[in-house]
Amino acid sequence: MELQHRVETLEHEMEVLKGEIRGTLLDVQQNLSQKPATPSRWEKRAWGLALLNILLAVTLFTNIRFYTSDTPFGIGSPLSTWLRAFWVALAFVWLILQMYPLALLLD
């Protein structure tokens, strides 16, 4: 008796799930037939942020490379080392900021 009741309950749940799935599929089909949406505001901001990051990366790594060569502009070797360390530290901070906080700007 209990087994038959459990089977009937499962059959009822299956019928309910079939109806819900059918409704969901119809909703998806209706939404897919519509024209694609235009890029939203956050997508445009993301491309702007990507461009800013590329420019900043080029600037940072160009400066690091510039100060690894022989002392530029005739500055002394210790100053060149300090400047190179400054740019490496700045690049490291920039890389750390890429992990999480800059993504919050899109919010």
C-alpha cells in the first residue's frame, strides 16, 4: 500500500515537472525569436576599462624595460636601480588590482 502511494506521488510530480519544463521551453523559444539586445552600459564601460588597462600595462612594462638597459640619460646606476624597482612595484600593484577591485568599478 505504501509503495503504491509513493509511486502515485512520483507520477504526479513527474507530470508537474513535465508541465513546468514545457512552459520554460516555450518561454525560451519566445525570447530567442526576438532580436538581439544592443550592448548595455556595462559592456561599454568594460571595453573602456580594458583599453585603459592595456595602455597602463604598456606604459609600466615599457618603463621597466627602459630602466633595465644601461643607465639612460646618464643617470647613475643606483638611481636607475631605484627607478626600475619603483616601476616593478607599480606593475605589481597594478597586477594585484586586476584580480578583484577593478571589477567592482563595473558595478
